[in-house]
Amino acid sequence: MTPLGRLLAGQIASEGPMRLDRYMGACLLHPAHGYYATRDPFGRAGDFITAPEISQMFGEMIGLALAQAWVDQGRPTPFTLAEAGPGRGTLMADMVRAMRAVPGMVAAAQIHLIEASSTLREIQRETLAGQDVTWHESLASLPDQPVFLVANEFLDALPIRQFQRVKAGWSERQIGLAADGALLAGLAPPTRLAALEARIHDTKPGDVVETCAPAVAFVGDLAARITAQGGVAILIDYGNWHSLGDTFQALFAHQPVDPFATPGEADLTAHVDFEPLAQAAHAAGAQPSAMTAQGVLLERLGITARAQTLAQAMTGQALEAHIAAHRRLTHPAEMGHLFQTLAIVPQGAALPPGFDAP
Ligand code: SAH
């Protein structure tokens, strides 16, 4: 067992079974043994590769969408250019480079990063050397001014709970101990849950429903800021609308593994349900877009023209890799459809380019 596994097993032995969100939170962010706290998981040598690490075009397109929203909202100066869960800092670096094409924008931007991992903060500091950057634990400490924020594969790292439908209620998935002391997923006794009452009507016994309260709270707080101070959010993640089913997964060295076998050593994620996020944005007085597939969004933002321009300076293997990267980001059979996006703006403001109204 991993060091974190021993720690959690001890906790379960003394306190009883552990909820999935507590398990997921500990595995990802435990200060000494958590996955993000102890490593740089990105890239070919790591456990997974994200869109900004696949090609600079991803950050350029998203950066230009934020830039158009900044121009549409009257070029507020100064403004907060923010990212939640910036990984290696690659997306922010690519966005800032693209934004230099818009006169005055980079000079007006104050960069704020929301990042829990001190290991990744160090890597972000190197990637963004030369920029003035401030780090935060959460949205709460961002300055009170218009906020233009992006989050790619951030919400999928926030801890979820899972509930299995029984006849007239729900059994929560929790982690206990097997006879040999290993961690073992099981189900709590059934209860009725007010928060899931609406899902009784579209599920049947055996179905699994996931909730992610931290994601809903994050989007609610963000939308309240956007309503009060202006700005835009672009959220990008693996996801669906009105999700159903078990999407909890663990990746190690690009391979799916048992999420309970090596706590702290594998990346844990769950697909994002965009429906409650759009509802939270609406409830905070902001305007959410329709959920839009990543491939559609990038095509509308002009990724193919950008790909052709970059291709002119390439030959051989570099050109082949570039063509593969464009396909990987946009094709429906690759990331183009699996990844979905949502924009949030103040009521009455224009949505960023590429997004439709709901
Ligand atoms: N956006 C990056 C990285 C995605 S991985 C990319 O596309 O490459 C998830 C990121 O979110 C990591 O930087 C991780 O450390 C951070 N993170 C995860 N949970 C967090 C939390 N609760 N608060 C702040 N940052 C968190």
C-alpha cells in the first residue's frame, strides 16, 4: 500500500467508512502525499496530456476569445486575467502571447492564478518568468475588478460524491476496509436525499448519479463576481449535460487503473456535469452560454486557419505532429466532443466568439 493508503486505512479503522469526496480530495491534494502536491503529472512522460500541452493553438484560440470579450466589454483597465488550475502555466503563457496582438490588453492585465499545489506553482513561476503573477488558494482573494478567467481540466479534479439509486432513495458510495486491510469501495445504507429528489424521476434502481458541490460553489462565486464586476469565464472539461453514470476514473502513466489501489499515485478525475454549473451561474445573476463542444468552439475561433499558417514553416515529423495535434484537439472521435465548454458573462453582455446562447 502507498503511504497515503496506510494513512487513510488508519483513519477508516478508527472513524468508519470514508465518503468518496474526502477520499478524492486527500488523494489529489494531501499536502505531503497528494498527487498534485508531489509531482508534475503532465506531458508524454507523465500520466496524462492536456490540450494546452498538445499544441500552442489551444491557448491562442482561447486567449483571442477572452480578448474579444475584453474589447466587447469596453476594454476595462486594469482587469484580472485569471486561471484556475493552471498546471504547468502553458495555457496562460500562450494566451498572453496571443493577446499581444490586441493593443493595450496585456498592459491592462493583472495575472492571478488559483493553484493548490506548491510544486506546480514553482513550475508556473518558471513558465511565466517575466510576468507579474499573484497566486491564490481560491477565488475569494481575487481583487475586486473585472475578471477574465479560464479553467481547463480544473473542475474535473474537484471531489465528487456518488450515489447509487435504490428503490426509493440513494446509497452513497464510500470506502471501507477489506478483511486484509486493503481499501474497498462499498455502499452506505440507503437514505432519501433532498438534493437528489429531482433525479428520482429519470433514474432507475442501480443507476449512479454524481454530485460535485465544490464545482457548483466555485461557479456560483465566479458568476457572482462577473455579475458585480464584469468579465467572462470560459470553462473547459470532459463533460456532459445532466450526467448519469459512474465517471470516476484513475490514470497512471496514460493507463486507466483501479482508483482505490494506489492512493496519491494516480490522477483521479470525474466528468463534469455542466447543467448544475449553468444553473449556478444563472442563479448568481449571470448569463451562461449553451454548452459547446471543444472541437466546434475551436473551429469557430479559426483554429484551422491558424494551423495552416503554422504549417507553412514546418516539414517532416514536426509537420506530421502538428497535423495530428490539430486533429486531436478538434476531431469528434478524439477530444473534440468528449470535451465541452461553457462561457459565463454578465446579463446583457455579448458572449465570447464561438459560443451560442442557450
Ligand atoms: N489547466 C492545466 C492543468 C489541469 S490539471 C492544463 O490544462 O494543463 C488540474 C490543475 O488544477 C492542477 O494545476 C492542480 O494542481 C489544480 N487543482 C486541483 N484541485 C485544485 C483545487 N482544489 N484548488 C486549486 N487548484 C487545484
